[in-house]
Amino acid sequence: MDLNRVFKVEEMKADITKRINILERRLELEGLKAVEIEKCKRDISDIKNQIWTTQKKYVDFSTMSALSDERKISLKRDVPSYPKYTLSQETVDYLKQPTFDIWHWEPNEMLSLLEHMYHELGLVTEFNINPITLKRWLLCVQENYRNNPFHNFRHCFCVTQMMYGMIQLCKLWEKMSREDLGVLLTSCICHDLDHPGYNNTYQINARTELAIRYNDISPLENHHCAVAFKILSNPECNIFSNTDKEVYKRIRAGMLVLILATDMAKHKDIVEKLKSIIPIINYNDPDHVQALKMVFIKCCDISNEVRPMEVSDPWVDCLLEEYFNQSDREKMEGLPVAPFMDREKVTKPTAQIGFIKFVLIPMFETVAQLFPIIDSTMVEPLRIARDRYENMKEAPTPTTTVKKDDS
């Protein structure tokens, strides 16, 4: 009996060992297959990139990689070649209005207008900014915006001008410190630095360098922050070099929060936070002020439809062009395509109606609860824009009458 048991145990051990060997071999083969699959995926990706490079039809896309550190802190030209403009009183007053037409200004003029904002708001005095350093910094910022259809230096100027206008309309200096105003304006200027023209969804789905670097967490916004502070790390461009360490620490922390707040993935939480504190808002509470500043920069970032139609309409074309560039590439690379970015599915009215109704109007109405002037100056133009697009959507499509050939 004992021998039989020994033989049975040995048989079982031999059988188990055989099965383990088979499984290990299978795992080894599967592992090799996985390696081959990954290699094939990389080869396919390389081929698609080559096809994309040779067949792209619309614009010469910038590379997806980040700019070199050298370029980020270098200036192609210095202050002596920076023309000085004398701004008329009419321009100075107009600059404070949300109706300001941002299309009539050349790059050098936009630099001068931004420079004026820092002087007029008392920020040059507040931070003891060297005026030459301010010019150099603005030049360096301008050079680190790419030539995208939408996310370019003019968009940066547009967002900053709207912030300047909101500061004036709401008399924010009565509610916030000059330091807060400086953080708001500087964050607007830096908020899309080195934007590659493809959104976070593309970065994550395409596994770009930025997505890998920032672990899929707001890769673009993190990159904008990094470029902003790389520029400020250059002593020739550091507008905050004359502030003490604690002030600079607060400025840096404030800018990081505001630029990261421009990620639309965080939109709902940010707006709901402000709504929750409106009944008890305390302008002496740093958390309450920060919640308000986050909504202010969001308002300015997506404020084009607040402007007159002749100013806002070209921006829609620019945005759709950038969307279509991305969706064309996503189709080429086999990546998911958002319907609102697909040239075969979206129109101007369909692109804007839902955005105005469900994103813009509720957010600006929230701000209007604190600053009633926003209702007439910003919410009402949004309602008009919504109605215009809805009428455009309902308008019958023109039909072409084909004349009968009598011959």
C-alpha cells in the first residue's frame, strides 16, 4: 500500500511538473508574441507618422515635442529693436472695454498695450519691475507662442485684454490686492505658452512626450506653467526679480493654480466652488479670493463670444481650423475623434450653441451675482450670440436652381 502511494505521488508530481513546463513555455511564447506586437505597433506608428508628414494638407504642423530650454530663455531681438508707441487717450480708454477689437493690432503694438497694462494697474511699482526687463519678458513670451490657428500670441493678448477689462469693470482693486491683480494678468499672458495646437485628449491618446512627462494630468497646462517659469528663470526676463522670496513664492503658487485652472476638465468643479461661497464670500479669505480668480481666468480664456460678432466670428473659424487639423491627424493615426472636432459633423452653429448655453452663460451669470455690471456688459452679449447661432441653425439651407438647357 505504501509503495502504491509513493508511485501515485511521484506520478502526480511528474504530471504537475509536465503541466507547469507546458504553461511556462506557453507564457514564454505569449511573452515573445507581446514583444512582437509592441514592435509592430511602433512600426505602424512610425509609418503613420511618415504618411502624415507627406500627406498633411492644411498647415505645417509644429512638432509635438517641447521647445528646447535654450529657445525658451533666448531672445531673437532685444529692446533696442522694440518700437515705442505713443498710445492715444482714445486707445487707452478703449483698451478697458470688453468690446475692444483685438484684430487691428500688430504684434509690436500688442506688446506695447500689454506693457501699458502693467504700468496703468500699478504693477510696475508694486513689484518694482525694471521697465527694460518688462519689455524683454514680453518679447520672450511672444517668441514662445507658436503660430497655431487659434492658440497663438494674439489669443494670449485677447485673454489678457479681457482680464484687464474685467478688472476695470469690476473695480477689482477694491476687492483684491495689487499682488492678486499682478498674478491674474501675468497668468493670462503665460496661460498657453508653447501650445502645440493639439489638446490634452490628443496628448494622452497619442502618448506624447508631454502626456508621459505629466502622467496624463493636465499635460498642456503643466507645460505652459513650466515654460512660464523657465522664462522667468532667466535674470534678463524675470519681472519679479526685485520681490522678496516670500512674495515670489506666493506669485509662483498663484500662477500655477490659475494656469492649471484653464484645463476645461476642471470646469465644473471650479465654477461650483465659486457658487458655493457666493452667499458667504469674504474677500479677506485667501481661499475665497483664489476661487474667484480661478473663475475670472476661465471667463477670460473662453470669452470670445462676449465680444461683438465681427470680432468673435473670426475666432470661431480659427478654433475650428485647429480642431479639424487635430481630428484629421487623429483619423490618420487611428485615434478616437471627438464629434465636435470632426469636420464632417460640426458646423459653426452646432459648435457654439451648446457651449454658450451650458458653459459660458452659467459661468458669467455666476460672476454677475457678485458684480452686477457683468450681466449687461457680458451675459447679455452671450444671450444675443446664442440667439444668433440658433437662428443660423434654423435657417433653411439655400438650394441651387439648375436652369434647364433648351438646346
